[in-house]
Amino acid sequence: MTPTVRTVLPNGLVVLLREVHTAPVATFWAWYRVGSRNEVPGITGISHWVEHMLFKGTPTLGKGEFSRLVNRHGGTWNGFTWKDFTAYFETVPAEHVDLGIRIESDRMVNTLFDPSEVESERTVIISEREGAENNPEYALSEEVEAAAYRVHAYRHAVIGYKSDLWAITRDDLYRHYRTFYAPNNAVIVAVGDFDSADLLGRITDAFGGIPAAAAPPAVRSVEPPQEGERRVVVRRPGGAVPVVQMGFHAPAVTSADFFPLLLVDGVLSGFKGAGVFGGEGLGMRSSRLYRALVERELAVDAGSACRPSRDPTLFEVGATLRPGVAPERVEGAILDELHHVGDELVTEAELARVRKQARAQWVYAGDGVGQQAVLLGSTEIVADAGFLDTFWDRLSAVTPEAMREAAARTFSPQNRTVGWYFPQPPASPDAPGVTHDA
């Protein structure tokens, strides 16, 4: 990948610029250090809701005008919220990159929070929440995370709890916006066909006059060590077959164990890259979980995820069962594979194969301006400025012994939370849906 120019403006705004001249296109992103990590009970889901409100216009660019401007110039735009951040982007022909500058500098400070729009979005988001609940993997994952975390805000779903979504007010939303949407809590990323010095000048003109805000409240909660296995059973309508998921407390991206665990994840279900969103790994069909579960016809799919995060997170493992297969068999097969990777050294041939997958993923991630911008922005927030610069050196330095030791620490029995999902016919309103065994 081409070098990145990193600049910090006097108001604290971090600007990351990367020139890519392979096509006349540019993508412009605004990232904010706010997500469900920054929420407490009573306002869960508020970061995601504020994201929705930033599409409702400003005094100078009314509702729908952002979209008309971008579409008129042949571009695309969107936004999303995750645990550690919220992000917005415009991808346009390179000569129109100033559209991104105009839109993001405007809505950083001038977004309208019209009460009628707030109520309209309440309905939209609650509907989104109810739709997610109908997905067995989502429903189980939410319960596993809530059981695995006792203290840290990573236990809260990004979309929030329904009771909070009914209770959050317009003033709550605006207060959250004014607390976290400021240049000193933001990262601007642009990747594409432009001159960095020229673009930096235009970014400085648009954003440099926006004053810094008071530092947002720090996230001070620290998840204590887990001292015994926790189990969750979910029984609800939806889905055709059971699902098994496991979460193991794993370190933040700054830990020495992160890179060994990233390769362990590759061994288990294929290498997925350095991004926070995971996905299907390259080489999945040659991975250990696929061979142990899918090829043996215990599951229709199986995978794992090790994602970079600001605070300690979960190493996730899961499988969707084949009809008629008992969850006990699948759980046992998963634990066998986790035991092996924590007890025996990965062979040099297997490690070489995963590193080859990693190299292919790295090349793929550099293939489009949008994917590069996601890597730059997300890792700037969850890691540090040099994370991507040292990524390959740190990955290449990992030994089979380091992988074994990290896996043994992570996959210990007292460190795991196990969830089973059983599809059920529609139940009466009074029927219990979730049981917990701690």
C-alpha cells in the first residue's frame, strides 16, 4: 500500500491522506471515537441513533440534500456504528471530493435534531432491532456477550435494548452528539486520486475553524477476570436448526497476544485480515473448524473471529448445526480443536499457509479505496498511528510457540462462555425465552 500522510490540526482533528492514482475516484471519511463502548444502561443504542440523525440534514443542506448532491455527482455514501466508533463516508469521482469535505464539516456541528424526525427514527430503529432478533446468530450472540461481560460496555448491543430505545429523548440524542462530535474526537480519512498537500489545505479550511470540545468522558470500566465457565440457552421462534457459540475473553489490539491470536484464528477458520468486521476467511475450507465440523457433517458452517478492539474483547467461535445433530457433539468437537491449538505447536507448513492467506488478504484490502479507508480509520481509533506500518513485521515475527501459549491462555475452561440456541414454535407471551447458568 502507498504511504499515508498523517496530520493533526491545532483543534485536535487527525487527518489521514493516502494517494491512490489507479482510478479517478476518491473516498472521504469522518470517523468518531464513539460507539456502544461509550454507553451506559438507559441510553444503550444512542450512538447508532445519533448516526441516523446525521442523515437528516443541516440548516444549509436540508433533509435529502446530502443524498441528492452525492447521487448527482455519481457517488455513494453511507455510515455505520460499531462498538468503538461511528463512521460516515462519501465515495465520488475524484474531482468531486470536496463534496465529502462540505458534507462532513457541516454535519459535524450543524446537524438538525428535529423532534418529528427523532420520533420517526425511533420507529425505524425499533423495527431494525426486532428484525435483528429474528436472526438466530444475532439473538444468541447478544446473550453470549451479555453473559461474558459483567462490567464492560462491550456487553451492550450496538443497536441498544428496546426499553432504552423507547425511553431516549431528543435532548439525550443532542447531548450525546455535542459530547462526542468534535474535531478532537474525530479522524478524517481520504484515499484516492488527489494531491495530498492540496487536499489537506482544503480540509484545514473547512475543519480548522471548528473549535475543540471538552474531552469526552473516559471509559473507566475494566472487565474482571472470569473465574468459571458461563452458559446461556436461548429458546425462541426463528431459524431451522440449533446454533452453538462460544466467547473467550481475549486481549485488546495493543496486547502482545493479539498477533498470535490473529494467526490462531486463521488456523481455525481462515485468515480474515486486520479489519474489525471479520468475514469469511481465505482458506476456510482447509481450516481446522471446517474439516472438523462441516466435512464431518456436524455443522453447515463454522467459524471464528479475532477482531482488533480498543479494550479486551471476545475471541468468538460458532457453528450452525446440521439437522438432527446434538449441540453436545458440536461443542465437544469445537473444544477438541481449541485444545489442540493450545496444546500442540502449529506445523510450519500450516503457519506458512495462513501467512500466505494473510498476504492475499492484504493485497485484497489494498484493491479499493474504500477498503483502505476502513483499515486506516478503524485502526487509527482502536490501535495507534503505527499499527498498519508495523503490521507485517509483527505478524511475521509470530512463532508457533507464541501461538500455542496465547491459545492456551485464551481457551482455558474458566475463560469461556457457551451459548446454545434452539428454534422453537411461537410461544405464549408468558413463556421464558432465555436461561442463564453461571
